[in-house]
Amino acid sequence: MRRFLAVASIASLLVVSSCATAQHLAGGPVAPPSSSGDLSGSPSPPASPSSPGLSPSGGQLPAGFGKGPPGSGLHRFYAQQVSWSDCGGGDQCASIWVPLNYAKPNGLAITIKAKRQPAANQSNVQGSLFINPGGPGASGINYLSYVGLSSSVTDVYNVIGFDPRGVGESTPVQCVSDHQLDVYLASDPTPDDAAEVQGMERLWHQFTAGCVADSGPLLGHVSTIEAARDMDILRAVVHDPTFNYFGASYGTYLGATYAALFPTHVRRMVLDGAVDPLATAHTTEIDQAAGFQQALTDYLTYCVGQGGCPLGSSVPAAQQRLIALFHQLDAHPLTASDGRKLTEGLAFLGVIVPLYNRAYWSVETSALAAVVGGNADLLLQLSDAYTGRTPSGTYPGNTIEAQAAVNCLDHPEHESIAQIEAGKSAFLKASPVFGPAAMWWPYSCSNWPVASHLPTPNYHAPGAPPIVVIGTTHDPATPYQQAINLANDLDSGVLLTRKGEGHTAYDSGNTCIVSAVDTYLTSGRPPAPGTTC
């Protein structure tokens, strides 16, 4: 899996005293696996279908497929009657049918699960506000519990979180067992010789074979374009004539795609931590490596400035010590108190997680100090926060699998091993720390077993009302230039800038950003172009 995951926040993941894991995605990079060995055991068997049927190849379909609502054509999905039921805490839950393949609306259907928080002031409701935290692969249902919208917004909107197609409680992409995912994530992200490259290829082939076996025909229909079309059905079934949306991180790509497909359906849209949908995959990968290098430099400057930084007394020395630490764990993984091994791959993820939010830099320091002292526990917990692994070794969500499936349909790449190795210098220039792993990100999508041939929509979104695009100057996962690009791509894009570190802006505590967004969502008045907070 390639590229840094783009998700809204790690605030819901980390308990500073214990760094406990949770089901929400923390965000970080997953490179293709490259350790020798394999994913022991065969791919996990398909789940029993809730609506029995056969796949086109004759095998039994995984769970979540069905015939869909009565009627014919696409209209049957727009006209379906949806029943919202109480699901605790005053929230309401529902399951909505959407077509597996929009080109064949009379064929198989899949389900989208959604949760709604009714507006506090039901006498003055402006409609629904759909939210998405990014990923791809993060749960919008979970996001409802930590999105942190102001009361002025939740007073007047029914806020709806949903799991996009292929994700979580909706019809999910499935690839491997929990044990196989452990093996995959612990593998070496920086193959050093031909044998390790072959090991990477073997592991990735086993992973993709599991996706084909366990996900059925869904695997070829989890593109962002299809997910955006699903959102228009969601808009229709809640009886909203127009669409209100707050998307963070990769959720901005999803929102921008909706605007490109349905510009005249947009009412108000906020895209925070923007992704440029027109950037090439290769450019994005290099930019993200550079973005996290900048975030690491910012952190190391803080660490050294605090005194007693466990990596060294200067930023260059600390960076070299971190590189050496990754090499050390590559050769000799560190055993944690529970017997698990902290490998280079898991350490890589653990180091990345706190770089998403300055509030967790002190946790980063504690974890690195522990590793330098021979204790792997805290960095492993940070890694688990990224992957969604629980202390019992299970993965309640499917973020890792969904990330690969969506990315590789959206941005297929076709680089051979020789081409990847020839392009190494660009990644090392972007990031001497993360570049050796980032250079391998293109490999996975070069070998993805299915493809999407949907045409690129018009991201100018002609006819759309003002759309607020937010960028943070030192955002590691979605570098600031992407926000500039997206605001320019959209005919009605309005750029709002936060000066600072960390990923996304609305949840950063910046009152200027919050005020601008809340005013726009509640009154329709966007910030002045070029506003900087």
C-alpha cells in the first residue's frame, strides 16, 4: 500500500498517558511489504453473505450484497424508502442501497451504513451535513463521535457520518486474516537486495490474491467517483434538495469529486486538508514524503529545543540517529514486553503517527526515548493506533485493505522494479528519512489485479456555489500546495490558510479557522479570498 494515509485527526486515538489504540485511523504510510517469508496460512474465507448469491465467477458472494430496492434503473435507488432507527445516544442509524456498478443499475446492489445526529434545534434545521474523515478507508460513522463541530453548526444541521463503499460497516473490502495483516504490516518497508525485493513481491501477491478471493466483484467498484455518486443517493434519501458537506483530508478528494459530478447540487462544502485530485500519483507520493520530512524536522527542532532529546543534541544529529535506529530495527527487531517484535516497518508507522498533530510531539519523544533504552512497548502502541489493531490482536475495521483498493483504482501506476529503483534519488532528496520506504509505494498499484476505466470528471465544477478549501502551511499528509491547487481547480474555490504544523485545520484549536468555517456553514458567507489564520 502506498502513500501516507490522509485522515482528519489522531486526537481520538491517543490517550497521552497510555497511547491506547482505538478503532479510528491515526494516519501514516504503509509501503509494500518486503520481508522474506509469506503471509502464513491461506487467505481468510469469504464471510457468509447476508443476501446469498453467486459472483460472476460462480463463487459465493461476500456479505453486504443483495438485489437492492424494488423497481428498475437508477431511479429505484433514489426513490428508496429508508428507515432510521435509534442506535444509542440519541443517534439514528440506517442502511442504504446503492448499485454495485452504476453502468448496470439493475444488477447487484451493495449497502452503505450511515449514522445521523439530529440537529439540536429542530425548529430551524438547514438540512443534513454529511461528513467524511478521509483515509481512504476511515469510518465516517466513527468520525461522528470526534469531528468536533461547533454547537452553532450542530444546532442547525442533522450531521450524518457514513462509511463509504468498501469501508467498515458498509459492504467491505476484505483481503486477509488478522494474523496475515500482522505479518504484512511488520514486514520490511525498505528492501535492500534482490532477495528482499522478491519477498516484497511474494507478500504483495498473496495480499492481492486475498482481496480478489474475499471481496468478490466489489473490488473493482470502490473508486472515489463511485463513492461520490453514492453520496448523491444519500442526499436524495434524506430528502435534501442540495448537498452540504464537511470533508477532511482524503475526504476533500471525495467532496471535490462530488462537486465535479454534481456541481449544481452543492449548497455548502468545506474541504479541510485538501488533496489535489488532478495531481499525478507519483507527484503526490514525492510531495508527501517531503511533507513528512518537514514535519519531522519541525518535531526534531522542538525535541532538541526541549533539552534531553533522546536522539541527539542537534537536528542533524537527531535525524541521523533516527535513520540509524531504523537500520538497527531492520537487522534486529526489538522484543516488546508481550513478546511482539518491533520491526522497522512497525517503527516507521509509530514514528509517523504523532507527526500529524503537534499536541502529540511529547508522546513521540517518550516513545523514542523508550526505544533507545530498549523498550519497544510505546512505539508499538503508536503503530497500533495507526493500523487500528487492538491489544487482543484484532483489526475491527478494514482501513488497510480499503486504502489499497481505493487508491489503486483512483491512481493506477505502472512502474517496474527497475523503474522504481531508477527513481530512488527523487525520493531520497524529498526525504532522507522516509524516502527509502516511500520509493516503493508505486509498486503496489503497478500490480493491482483490477482497474477502473471511469473518465475523470470536470474538477472546475462549473455552476457550484463558493466552496471553502482549507490548507495548513506545514501539513505533512496533504501539503499546502495541494490546497492552493484545488482552490484554483474549482471555479468557485475559496482558499482559507492556517499557518502552523499538523494535519487539517478545523480541529487544530485555531479560533480564526473555526469562526470562518462556522460562519460559512451557518450563513453561507465564505471567508474573503486569501484569508490567513
